[in-house]
Amino acid sequence: MTDRIHSFPKRLIFISISLALLVLCAPLAPARSDQQHWIRVNSSHFSVVTDADEFKGHDVVARFEQMRLVFGQLLARTRINMSEPIDIIALRSDDEYSKVVPNRQGPAIAMGFFIPGSDRDYFVLNLSKEEGWRAVSREFALVFLNYNYPLTQPWFDEGFAEYFCSLRFANKQAQIGADPESFTEILNSTPWLSIPDLFATRRDASQENSRHTLFYAQSWIVMHYLLTQDKLSEMGTYFDLVENQKLPVEEAIQKAYGMSSAQFAQVVQDHFHSLGQPSKPPEKGKQPLAAGSQTLEVTASDQIGSSNQDLPEAEGQSLVGEMSVRLPEHREQAVQQLESITVQPKMDNVVARRALAWTHMEKKEFDRAVEELSKAGDLNPKDPWLHYYLALVRYHLAQTGQATGGLPNMMQDLRQVLDWDPEFAQARSMLAMAQLEGGGVHAAMDSMRVALTLSPRNQTYLLNMAQIYMAGKSWEAATALLERLKSSPDPQVAKSAGEQLAGLPMLKKYGTLAQPQQTASASSSSSSSPSSSSPSSSSTSSSPASGHSATAPSTTAPSATSRKPAAPQAKTEQQSPEPDEVTVDRADQPPTPAQPDKRAIQFLKGKLVSVDCSQAPSAILIVSAGAKVLKLRAQDYKSLTLIGADDFSCDWKGRTVAVNYRAGGKADGDLVSIEVQ
């Protein structure tokens, strides 16, 4: 007992000395914790760069994976395209976030923001705020709609985005459908728009910063009805009737839903009033549902796999700078920071160099961009963005007639990019036009088909496909596509389509257009980046008003109709005429060409019931669209223009198809082209 008593002071002295040493060392700890430590956290489909710890980084990528799962469930999609790379940056503190946040209004901007681009999209989150992902969930929905759903009308996109941004997560469940913007108050106090007026409403740029309007509220409740009552397939029929067959809204609603627009409006209003009724009590262990909500099953956050990668501090700062140069208000400061990194050999990195190259391309300083990319290649020749920007610079230099290192180098760069990201639609489109320039019409057609599958709303890609059709002398397919594009929501595309249609007879006769045609911009201001309501608007309500024209091809590559001047007359006489062309004997007296088929080209979208190839190479396709059933004949299915498939199959059955055809002939119509979806 005495020994234990005497030993206590010795222990106390030892503990006191230990505590004193810890106190002396304590000032050193905060200095280390204040240093930024950057990591990259990767999941199956997303990657986040963060200066927080790996646990918060995992939470971010897990939320994005869960949002992707919910998107697929709502639209019944098993395959979900990510046709443009997505970069996520998550900053741990308000101080770091305040250095990059755009100068915009609204409470959500304190939690996160979205930057669209022609080459990639950025989502930036403030991790000091709870559930910062909710601030960008609306833009997330618009991005994925843009790459996974055909062209619609503004109310559809806005209604879906408003429905989606009500999303909440609780372990393995997602709740969605509650009122996200006090829309119930608006709908209860304001007379509703008629359905034809709602469906015809275009985006009002003056209201982009405020969604508390009747248009957004009514779009939300219509989409709420369509999604919760499983009516989305009928709406697909409606869009086909309105957008492709050009039927009036009233007639299209009647055919798609079997009711008038007034009856449809009443059904939606009844649905709205039913949302205020008391819901059933929640099951044991589950969260209560908000009015109008539904529950979806999702993978729990802790069951979503991820991996971590440490990043050098200079690379982490450069990645933030690469994002910041896309915001006009932060560009100058970001450039200065990036330049300060590149002058220090130990900090210099490929990210800083390619970001500076991007700023030079924005100002059309292509020589300086090449210099930066050359230095970037010395630092990391395998960087995929390096090869993308090299191809892009070569593309722009080719347009000005400057030496570019050759077309093969451009295609090699693009193939390396596509090895890294096979779904990168813009790289696929650029490869198609490079292949066309090199004379590979069939290869170009295959590449552009993939680009269109990945980005079905992109009007510029469709215009490029029309050029490829013309280069391959697929006159009927080119005509049908240009006729559709004449009414494109993108005015530049519509204008170019009209001009090319007007020049088509001369092209068929003489092999050249009256003047070289340029197509519309593929910048983020049109369809290569998502918009607040549809791909045709300039940006989302939370996106900056910065341009991206230099980082996306401003015109298509010179096509077979415009990339070379017309051959001298003597050489034309020595060439063998192609089908659909006429040999020119004298420039002033061209012979009368063969009379073209003057039957109007019609469009139909429906189900392919069966294919009969018993009289090969001709084939009879039975296509059903509502009450209409047509027998369409392909004179030679082996040469039929296909979209969405590599080869024609006589075994196709039950597939959704979109066909262009001419009425009459040996069946109900003669096929011009078929798109398999």
C-alpha cells in the first residue's frame, strides 16, 4: 500500500512533463493543418478535386452517382450518356470558395455553382455548407437531359429540372416531387395558362434569374403529372407530332392523349389539387413523405465505390485556376496565378500550361497557344486535354490556311482523346469532319452517327451530317435533313440549312456550291452545352455570360462541297460522271439533268413492326405510328442511309425508328433514310 502511495507523485510528475512537451509542440500543428492538401476522388462515372479529406470527397462523388441513378429511373434509361467531361471541384472553406464564386445573385450561389463549356462542364461546391450539391442539382438535370433526350420544348426541360431539384436523400432512399420553389402558392393564386400557350412559351431572358413565375410553376406541375402518372411515353408521341410532323399543338395533344387540350389541362389541375390531400403515414423506420413526393430506391452512399489520388499542391491550385479562367470576373487574377506557377520549375505542370493555352485560344492567339501546349507536352505528353487542345488549335489554324502539322496529326490527337473518353461527343464530331476532309466519307459518317447518338439535340452535328451526306452524294438524305434543319431553334443552323438547300441543285449538277458554306457555331451558346431550358438558349440561369467560341470549332471543317475550288472545265470533261451527276460538255451550255424525284419527303416516327427481305436486295419495312401503319420499301437495303446502326438487319423487330420517305411507289412509300433508336 505504501509503495503505491509513493509511486503516485512520480507518475504525476511524468504526466506533467508530457503535457508540457505537448503544449510546447502545439503551435506547430495548426501550421501544418492550414496547408492545402489536394486529392482527387474517383467513382465509376465522376471525379472530384478537393482540398478537403477523402471522406468529404467520397460524399460528393457518391451524391453525383446517386443523382445519376435517379435521373435514369425517372426517364427509364439504362444507358446514360455523359457526352462532355464533367469536372467537379469541392472547396472545404468559405475563404477558398469566396475567391472563385461568380458575381451573381441568389441564395444558392453560396453553396455551389455551375459553369457550362464547349469542352467540359464544371460543378463547384462549397463544402462548408451542408448539402451543397442541391445548389447544382437543377443544372445537373439539364446537362443530362441535353445528352439523353431528344429536342423538346422549354416547358418540358424546365418542368423536369424543377421536379429534379426537389431531390432529397436518406440512406438508400431518394424522395422527389415536393414543391421546390413555392409553386403551390402561385398555382393557387394565379389563373393558369392554357396548355397550347404554355407549350408555345419561349424563354424570357429577362426572367432567367427568377424562377418564381407562372411559367415555371405550371411547367413543374405538368411534369409532375407526367412522371408520377407514367405518361412520359405519350409525351414522346406528342413531341414527334409537333416537332417532326409539324402538327398544331391542339391536334397533337388529341392524338397523343386522346383528349383535347382543355381536358388535358383539367386532368393536370385535378392532379395538382390531389397533392394537398393527406398522405398515408410512413412505414416504420422510413422518413415521412412531403406532399407530392415519391420514393425511389438508390444505392447507399457507403456502398458506392471510390478511389483516392494525392495531388501536388501546385496541380491542385492549377486545376482551380483552369476553372477560374472561364469566369470573366476572375480570369485576370487566375491567369496571374497560373503564370506564377509556370515560372517555377518545381511547380510547373501540364494543367497550368493547358489552362493558359485555353485563354490564348479564347483571344484567337493560336501561335501563343501552340507555345504553351508544346511546353505542356514536355511536362506530360500523355495528358488527354493536351491532345484535345492540340487538335483544336490545328483545326482553327487550318481554317486560316496556316500550317498545322498535318491532318493525320489532328486525327491521331483526337483518337487519343477518345481512347480516354469514348463518349466525348465534340471530339467525335471533330474526328468526323477531319475524316471527311481526308476523303473518308464512310468513316466520317460512322463517327458523326456516334456523335449524334451521344448528343441527340446538337443541331450543328446534324448540319455536319448533312454535309457528309452531300459529300457522299446521298442527295435524298441530305435534302431531308436540311429540310428539317430549316426550322431549327438555332437561327445560325436554320440559315445555313436554307442556304445549302438553295445551292443543292447546282452542287448536284456541277459538283460545287455557288459559294463556300459555313455552318453554325458549335459553341456552348447553342447545343453543345446545356441551357436553362433547352439547348438553344445561351446559358443556364446560374452560368456566366462568358463565351466559349474559341474552344469549340466555330465552323465545320470544309466539306466536300466547299473545301476545294471547282476543277477547271477541261478536267471535268475527262472525269467519268457519277450517278446523279451530269457530264458538263460546255460551261455555257450544260445539258438538261435527269429529272429529280419531286415527291415530298415526309417524316414518321414509330415502331418497326417487321422487316421482309425475301426480295433482296429490296426490303419492305412495316412501321406503326399510332393508328397509322405503313409499308415502306427500300430499293436496296444495303445502300440505305442508316443513323444509329452500323448495318441494316432483316431481323429488326419492335425497334423505335424515325424514317424519311416519299409517299407512293410500289408500297405506301419509298424509304430515304432510317434512324434506329
